[in-house]
Amino acid sequence: MHGPTPRERDNLYWFGTRGLVYTSARMVSHGTQRQPAVLLVSASGRPIELSVGGRRTRHRAFAIAPLVRRDLVAVDVGLVSVNVQPHHPCFGAFCRIGGSGARELPRWIFSRFDPLLLRACEGRLAWPEAAALFDDMIETAVGALHTAPRCDERAAQLHALLEQRPDCSLDEVAQLLNVSYTRASQLFAQSVGMPLRTYQHWIKCMRATQWFSGESTLTEIAQRAGFTDSAHLSRAWQRRYGLSPSYLRDRSQVRVIS
């Protein structure tokens, strides 16, 4: 495969609470722990370096469960990072990866997407093309993961509630499922893949992104989204995503397609 010729800017293809595709010519992050599940693919075919649980691996494609702490080094590989958010129907398949929470995937299963991956790295995909690529790559990864589906009527009820009321309380969850507060907390973590508190933190992060492309200051965005102040918002984003909100808002650094 021929390597990509990425422009200086990173590229962000945004699909709301379902997820996003982020491409970067150079990504180095340490100790990030994301709420979304993540699919990492090298557009060039050169290896990505991933460290999870003290084990460093070099490979060309990875699937990573949510909340897995990891270090990432991807320099001049044409990194394509597909983020699968908790509201995506395939999120649960990534939650059930097991083990360390990171799994190597055969790069060849994504080979049919190579022309699109190279264009994504160059910022030349239109939003509909990027949306189709997002869905197709996730479907391909899930097929390779072979994680057993989890059928639970209560999980379906809970996800329906979250679609309508993403800010719902644990008391509301307990009432819906007709269980105790403690059991509701357990069922939430099992069904959603993370504790309610972590989920609510993700909701705040998603709320903040609504204003990243506008003229509001970080302080105004932080207050609207429910963070204490701009420093709280910046720390949260840096810890979860390895990038600061200021970097993402800088159009000389990141091209946003939404």
C-alpha cells in the first residue's frame, strides 16, 4: 500500500452521539481513557504502537473497549481513529472484547476501504462518504470481533430511556426497571458498559462539542455543558481524548466536517 500524504491539519468527521472519525498525521497520547470504544486503523499500512496494561504492541489495526487506559504513538502512519459512542448500536460488541480490552485485528479486512482511508487523511471525504465509511468500518470490525450478543429486555428498556432522557437519574432507572437503587446501578454498568457517573460525564463532553465550532469562549462552553470552569473542561478532554479543546477549535490545526 502507498502511504498517505496528509495535509498539516487533522480531520474530524462528526456524527453526533453515534461517533466520529478522526485522522491525524501525528498522534502521541499517554494515559487516555475514553468513554467511546475505538477502532484504530493505519491508512498507510505502517504499524501503530499501542500500550495497554504495560504491554506494548505494534500492529496495523486495533479494536479497543471503552475506558481502557492506553498510550498511543502513531507518527507518519496516517492514523484513522473511529470512535464508537455509547449510543451507537454496536457499542456493546466492543464492550465485550474481554482480556486487556484491546484486540489486534487483521488489517486486510479493511483493505477495500484503502482509497477512502487515504482521502479521509487528506480531508477530502464529503460528509456522506465519511458517514458510510464510519458505518462500514464498524460493521467490519464487529464481524471480526465475534463477541456474543447480549439479549436482555431490561437493557433494551434502559437504552430506550437514555435515547429520550440522556440526563436521567439512577432513581429513574430503578423505577423503570422495578429494581433497587443498588441493582439499578449494577444493571446500568452491565447494559451501557460504564457506570452512570462516567456516562453522565460523557454526556457533558458531548454537550460541550455542540459549541466548539462557534464563537463562545471555553469558559462559556464549560458553564453551559456543566463543567466547573474552562480548566475543568480542558483537563477532562485532555485526559479522555489526548487533545485539548483549544486544539480542536483551532481551524489551522483541525478541519471539521459535519
